[in-house]
Amino acid sequence: MSDSKKCGEWEINVSLDAVPEKIATAMGELNEHLIGAKYKLIAYLGSQVVNGINYAVLAEQTLSDIAGTKNIVLIIFNVAPGSLKATLVYIEPVLNSFATAFGGIKINDDFKITDDAQKAFDSAMEHFVGSKVEPFAFLATQVTKGVNYFFAAKVTPVYPDAKPSVDLLMVNPMCGTIKFDKIL
């Protein structure tokens, strides 16, 4: 196998504090020009060589409704060949919140992994094998039977030349539940 990037293949490069300048600018413009929602960057996820380069970010979306509904979304930007500017390709929901009563999903404010969230992750993942799972953002909680904890995580299968993915990970230590949903 070649180590070079293949056209169309995502190169996962998660960063919480560094984002390409064109993408930082595009995020600012998104908030200036898109009506009905505001976006806050959670993490830069990676890039994909296509017609130019696609860039993926994970963001918090706050709707301009009376409740200020918050969701977690995947945003893809493209920088076309020869272009100096990134353009929006699409915004895709990853985790939707709803009423915060029993069973509602509550989006976190700062996405830092708290001690309680880390303990829940460690407890639920204690006997998990087959992939290296590295949470990088604590996204939300949901009170059900116990508490569901939602993380964004880099997941790399444990075999030679495995390609990592970015997944929405839900764990519930009380029920021993682990659920992966691929984001990128």
C-alpha cells in the first residue's frame, strides 16, 4: 500500500485549537451571512482531496428559535483549485437536542471532557476491544436509564494500516451500552 493520499479519502487530523486559516475565515463568514443559526467551532476534523480540497469541522449550531435550540453538526467546506476562499458545501446534523425533560439530550457548553464524563467513558469501555477509541470532545448527556454520555472520538481499528474515522460515541456505564455512529 502507498502512503500517499488517495483522491476522495478523508485524512483524519483532529485538532481542537488549530484550524486552517481559510476555514476559520469561512466559519466567521458563515455566521455573518447565514440567517437562522449561529455556529461555534468544536474541532477541525480533517481534509479530503477532491475537486480542490474539502475540509471538515464539527460545530455547535444554535438556532434562532425562542428556545435557542442547540445541535451538533458536521460542516464541510471546499477550497477549489486556485481559489483563495473556502465555500460551504453542506451542513449535516450529527446530534440533535430536544426538550431537556427526562429523556432529552442536553448539549454541553464548552465540550471539555469532565472528570465524570471520563469516568463514564472508562467504565463503559473497560472491556472494549478491536479499536483504539480516543474521545476529544464531550458533546452532550441524556438522562434515560442511567445517563447516556455523547462524545466525539477518533476511532482506529486495531490492525495494520487501519484508517481512523471520527465517530459519535454514546456510552451508558449503568447499562454497559456503547454505540458508534460514523461522522467522517
